[in-house]
Amino acid sequence: MVTHSSELKQISPDNIIPNPENPRMIFREQDMRELRESIREVGIRVPIAVYQDAGKYVLLDGERRWRCAIKLNLRQMPALVQPKPSRLENLLMMFNIHNVRVQWDLLPMAYKLQDIKEMLEADGKPTLTKSLAGITGLATTTVKRAMELLELPKKYQEVLLKEAQKPRDKQEVTADLFIEINKAYRVVERYVPEVVAEIPKRQFVDSMFKKYKDGTEKNVVNYRKISKIARAENTGMEASDVAPILVELVRRRDYKIDDAYADTVSTAYKTRDLASKTISLLDTLREYRSGKSFSPELKQRLNLLRKEIDRLLGHK
């Protein structure tokens, strides 16, 4: 965010240092290479933003451009020099500058959101998700997802940081995996607490992560079926009916979520959906006084439907 007191200068890249508060920790080589080539051809068209501190200029915006300038041995680069902000102003300024750009990687963002939260708490200011979203310009869902990653064991945070160094299409593990696993655990914890009494959260996360890494599970969205299993009561089943299967799912590395789903609630959910669709179809059919206006194609389909119903009900 550029203030009215900014001053445009040409500054040597050697006199600029990175901002220690920058939420952006990941600089992918492929992206940097493309930016370097662009700067090599047309130069730096958009000035970076800095503030002066202890004889150096500290970056507020433009670390990628600055890194490219260093690599290209540029003697000077355009910079808007602003007054030195407080630490909280520094962080919020960078969040708001980058809010309209490509989003930062979620875990590094989470680290800085936690810093902002702690500073706000120290000042007695609100730190709920909505408050953090409002002050940083982020969506509330983004803040929730980011803060959730801070609950992960350190080893998984390190996995995410390592994966984030790769191009996005080459990443094998993303934040979405852990967000889906955590979401599934919360639903199990709420609806089938006897499972949680036997399986602690860390064991649950370890098991689900290993299933994904070894290829037993190939799609992070599939973890949502665990929540459907845990909500078995929605289909008329008891939580006690699915608890042993959920425990087995965690303990058996080769046991797939699809298999656990088929062994528990799959048929029940299909039956519930069929009942709902049947009611809807009946309501629609009752709107007609006769079938005289039906097309031959519709009549044929209704006859096929009647035959299937007779088959299922055992009618000849």
C-alpha cells in the first residue's frame, strides 16, 4: 500500500534487504526464471516499495523483482520509499498489497497470521477469524484454512514447505490434503466419539497421510466419505454400527475409504436418495390429470420404470 508521502528513487539492489515479516517464503525457480527474462527484455516497469532502516532499504513489496535484479546484476532499480511502519503495520501493509495478486502459499501465510493475531491480542483487539479476515483483506475461509494448518505436527508442516518449492502441478502433497483429513477427524470426533477414545488424532492423521502417500488413496476429496460414514445416523444406522469399521480404516494401511464406505453406509445413502427422488417424482406425476399429453418417448421410459419397480417389489 503506497502512501502519499512516498518518494520515488533509483536504488542499488545491493542496498536493499528482504523483509523478515514477508509471508511469502516460497519463490519457485520456474516463475523466477520467467520474471528474470521479462526484466532482462523490458526492465522493471513497476517500482518496488521499501522503507529505510539502519542505513538499508527494507522491502515492503517487490521481493521477486529485487531477487531478479540481484541475479541480473542491475546497478539500480526504481523504488518508492515510504516511512518506516510498525511491525503490525508492516505485516498488514504486505497482506493488503498482495491481496489482489496471486495468493501466497497457505502455510507461510498462516505463520504471519499467527503473528498478527498475537500482536492484536497484546493490544486487546479482537482476533476472531472474521476480525483477522477484515484487517488483512483475506476471505474468512482462507483465514480458517490457514490457521488450521498451524495445528499440524511440525513434520507435516515441513512436508508442506518442501512440496511448496516445486511447481504447483508437480506437488504431490498440498494443504488441501491435511485440511480434508482434519475435517474428517472433527466429524468423527463429534458423531462417533468412541472412535476418538480409541484412536488419537495424531494416529488418525498419520494413517490418512500414509494412505495418500502410498497410493491407497489417490484423491483428497475421497476423505469426505469418512464424514459420511461418521454421520451414519442420517441414514437410520447407529454410530456403534460404523465405529469398528472406522477403527479398522485407521489401523489397516491397505483398507481403502471406498471399501469402508461400501461396508457401512453406501447402500443406506442410496436408499435414502432413492426415497427422496421417489417423493419428488410422485409429486410431479400427480400434477398430471392423465398421460395423454406424454410423448411416446416419455411413455416408454415410464413403462421401463414400472417394470423395474415391479421387479424390485417382486410383482409379476
